[in-house]
Amino acid sequence: MILVTKRTPCLSTKIFNNVYLHVYEYFEIVMMDKNELQLEINQLHAEICSALADPRRILMFYVLAEKCSNVSDLAAEVGISQPAASRHLKIMRERGLVQTVRKGHSVEYHLSDMRLIQALDLLRSVLRDQLQNQAELIQVLE
């Protein structure tokens, strides 16, 4: 048996002495055997991948890698409505991929981990190689 702590999605983020504090509704300690743990890890992995599996969210990740942004500015930058940007950000926030900081009346979003951009860049590299291989096959067939 393995002890695992599970937490609810982050409810809010506070800054205390220049450190981000994430407030969660509760933590739960669960007993899992190795197979259950592996399934749980795979489920969490799939949830992160599903958050990355939308073209608009990919654009939003790249924008947030450059600078923090509020919903309205992010929506304008990506070319979508503010409600659509809010829905995308909700998914990204629930998966722990972005975090928020309140600045006056505005809420600014930033990436929780810059390795997300490295992961997206790696996937783009795989895509580029696949497209190059397909182009080479087409040239051989001509």
C-alpha cells in the first residue's frame, strides 16, 4: 500500500513575502496499491495532455510564456472572445498549468511551470519531423 495525498483544484493564489501560496479546499490521504497508483498517475497525465490538446490553449500558453496577462488582453492577443478565453483559462487553472495573481481589480494569469513550453516545443519538433517525412515520401512517389 502507498499513501497518496490528493488535493482539490486550487481555489486561490495569494502572495506572502514574494512567495505564491496556493489555497486548496482540502487535502485527502488515500491508501492505494501500486496498480491503483499507476492508474491515478495515468489519469492525471491524461488530464494535463487534454489541457494541451486545444489550438487556442496552445496559443495562450505561448502568450503567457512571454508575459503575464489578464483575460481581456489574452483574448485579444489570441483572437477569441473574452468568455471563450475565460473557459480555456478555467481548464488550464484546474489542471494547475496556470496560476493567478490579483492586481487591483484585475486578475493576471501566468504559467505555473515554464517546462510546459519546452514540452510544447518538443511536440512541435516531432510534428515538424513527421511533416518532413511525409514530404519526402511524396517526392519519392512523384
